[in-house]
Amino acid sequence: MMILSAPVEYVPAGRLRIADLSRLAKRHPLVAVGGGLLALLIVLAFAAPLYAGDPLNMDPFARLQPPSAGVWFGSDNLGRDVFARTVFGARISLIVGLTSAAGAALGGLLIGIIAGYVRSFDNIIMRVMDALMSIPTILLAIALISLTGPGIAILIVAITIVQLPSVTRLVRSVALSVRERPYVEAAVCGGARLPKVLWRHILPSTIPALMVQCAIVCAEAILIEAGLSFLGIGVPPEIPSWGNMISSSRLYLSIAPLTVFAPGICLAVTVLAVNLLGDGLRDLFDPRAKRRR
């Protein structure tokens, strides 16, 4: 006897991925909006040489020009293209923000897991973190720059050191709650060594909270970089940055407002995108937080 069955329809993997992404965007619009906007900013920033022109070229005869077909956002007080400098300035903010967030996340993850699981190191590590939290970012940046000179790398190091305690405290709190779970105690009783327990049981539990904290650190790092550059102790003046663009053009606000508004609006949009992504990730990993609001 032959049994006839309905034909099985195979759906291509690419279609499944698109469907999953659309479903995620509907359920968590903040992740879609924030992540999409941030991805667009990253693409535009790092593709700047293809369309933005030269941000360093000076033309004294074209100072403070209004927007036109040649210079979309006009020119600054030295005759430089404001649009080109704004686009290239996004590179600095994104590099500083993403690198500082990554450095603080890796360092805070390692230190926080050890402090939360190994009781003998907890008090020592947390007192060091308390000391780091008492150091203002501006004073630490001034101290490092006075020793080595201004630069992007020194700025990233200063911001990473200041943001490290917040990540460490978060990871430690998660590790403290996870280490008392039955499956962790069972693994320890079964003879699992410390590195294996940390890698297989403690680390996965910290990833969701760490991703949300990374978004917060990234937004704060972008604002700190802009503030330090505005004060003249961040990125060197010859490198286009939103902070030093606003600082150098603030005296010409009434004559050429786009020289200040263009980098200022881009800075606000970038921080908004990162914050939206962070809020969306929080709702994604903790649906109860969304219901409480």
C-alpha cells in the first residue's frame, strides 16, 4: 500500500533570516531604530573618503561661506569644508566610543567575574574600583596628556579607565548572584576547575547585562570625547572632531550657524542612536523592565 504525503516546502535560509529580522524589528523597535541608525552612521563615517572631500584643505578666500553646491554645509573661519569635517569627525567619535566601550567591557568582565566569584579578591578589587571612580575624567586626561602629549590613544585610555569601575560593579553583581545557583554548586562539587566554571557557567550569565552597559559606556565616551576636545585637551586641533569643531566655531555662530549646528546635531543623533540601542537591548533581555515602564 502506497502512502501519499503532501510535498514539503523548503524555505531558503536567507528568507528565514529576513523574516527573523523583521519579527525582531516589530517586537523590539528600539533595537531596530537604534541599531540601524548607528550602522548607517558607521558606514557613512568610514566611507567618507569616497564622497566627503578633503577636511583639512584651507582656502582663506572662502572663509565663512554659506551652504552651496560646492560646500553643502558652508565653510568655517579657515575656509575648510564643514560637511567634510563633520563626516570625518564622526570617525573620531565612533572610534573613541566603540573602542572605549570594548576596552571597558573586556577589562570589567575579567575583573568583575574574578571579584564576584573569588571571595578572597573581592574586597581588594572593589576598593581599587572605588579609588578609580573618585578620579575625574578631565583631570585624568590632563595628567596623561601632559605626560605623553595629546592623541586619540591617550584619550581612549583615559575614558576606558574612568568607565571601568561601572562595568566591573555590574559584572560583579551578576557573578555574586550566579555563583549561588545550584548548577554552579553542582559543577564545583563535580570537580570542575575554576577556569571552566567561570567560562561555562558565570560568563554566559553576564553577557546580556554587559551588552546593555556597553551601549551606555559608548554614549558616555562619545560625550566625554566631545567635551574634552571642546576644552582643547582631547583630540589635537588638526584632526577633525565634533568637539573641537564646535569650540573653534562658537565665536562665529551668528555668521555661520551651520559650523556649530552641523557637528552638534550629528553628536546628538549619534548619542541618541546608541541610547535607543541600549534601551532596546534592555527590553530584549529583560522584558519585565519594559512592562514596568
